[in-house]
Amino acid sequence: MQQSKVSRADPTDFVRSLRDGIGQPLNVNAQMDVHEFWNLLFDILEGNLQTTHQPDLLRETFGGVLSNQYICQGGSHYISREERFSYLSIVVKHHETIAEGLKQFVQGEMLSGSNAYLCTECQSKQSTIRRSVIQTLPGMRTFTHN
Ligand SMILES: [Zn+2]
């Protein structure tokens, strides 16, 4: 559409061609939230791509990597685990911009008191910052508003 004079696309043929994991047509009358539909669509398309010469096309296009981090405040110990994602839920309510929502997303939280994290290096519960930061951005970012 970006390269054409058409202002809209008719997805009817595309939607009719979609089949779930057991070969049933997609029920377009079933109400889903956007994340649920995205995951279903992603799974269907990724499954169909496995027999093509680009089986990782969706993951390479829409996939990113989060680094889930635990930063121990007692001894500056650091644990990081990678997690792949195809979308992020960024809260934009009460924010002026998406950037503010992203800033809050990566800010993280302090685990302390009864929520303190058991640090294996310190071998005791320590106040710990838990946060998720974007390690690798997807090639294509999609934003929805709900
Ligand atoms: Zn520690």
C-alpha cells in the first residue's frame, strides 16, 4: 500500500486462507484481544513458513530479545536471562508519549523487604532491581492501542 495508490487492503482472501493447528478455518466471529489474535496469527504463519526457504521470516522481522535482569544491591551481582518476544505490552495510559511508556517498561522495580530476591552469590535475600530491557529490537515494530 505504501507504494501504491490504494488506500486500503481487503484481507478477506488472506483470512479465509488461514487454518489453525488442526486445519480448521479461523473463526472470524470469535472475539479476541489483540495479543491473543497476534499470537494465533503468528503461530499459524510461522507453522506455514516451516516448509519454505524462509522459516524464520516472522521471527527475524517481528521478533526481538528481552534481557530479564536481576541486579543484587548487596554485592552488585547480576543475573540476566534472555527471552524472545514478538510483541511488548507497553502501558501508555497516563503517559503523553509511547517513549514515556517504554521508559516505564524498562525502569523495573525494587524487590526488597519480604519481596527481596534470594541472591545465590550472597547466599541471602538481598534488595534487588528486577527489570526487563530490550536487548535486540525487532526489525518491524508494531503498536496497538487498547
Ligand atoms: Zn548478591
